[in-house]
Amino acid sequence: MGRNKAIGLTVKEEEIMDLFWSNGPMFVRELLDHYREPKPHFNTLSTIVRSLEEKGFLSHRSYGKTYRYFAVIKREEYRKESLRSVIMKYFDSSPFNAVSALVKSEELSADELRKLLDMVEKGE
């Protein structure tokens, strides 16, 4: 990710980033259109968007006195970094420990694990 790797996103920030990843560049008022009633306040969204820009997830292009924001980080990049962070924090930096926990909790079946092994062996 290159920017602020150690910084995760709040639930609201992830929600907003998902909207940018799905819809592309937007003005805050366009972002607001993607919400159902009761919609968040414009100033609230604007503050969160500016925070995302400060964290290095968004940037903007100026159009007079208004800004059109766009994602700087790709969704897949964020997913990888988030997963890496979870593995470091909760599984002693061991992907083996993470997969083992999934298998032990029955979140990952033996068949799914075999498919993963096949994928790794085939280089997929």
C-alpha cells in the first residue's frame, strides 16, 4: 500500500471506500446519493472523505471550489494489506496459524483446503 500501511479503516471508512471502488470518482454530493434514508449529513461524509485522503486512500481533483475524489488504493491492495495485518496481529505473523484456525473452527473444510493446495501446486 505504500502510504500508511499500519492504518486500518473504520466500518464507515470501508463503506465509503467500497462506494468509490464500485463507482469511481465522485463529488461528496454524488457519494451522498448512494445512501438510503436516513442519509448521513453532507458534512459528516465530507469529514470522513477528507480523513481518507489524509490517510492516503483517496485523492482529489479540484473543480473550482469543489473537489472530486477518487481512490488511490485498489480494493485488492487494501484486502491484501488488511489480511496481512490480521495475520500479524492475531496469528503471530503466521499464515499457517491463520489457516489452521480456520480449519479448526470448521470455517474451512478439508475439501476446500485440498482445493487450496491444488491451486498452490498449480501456481494459480
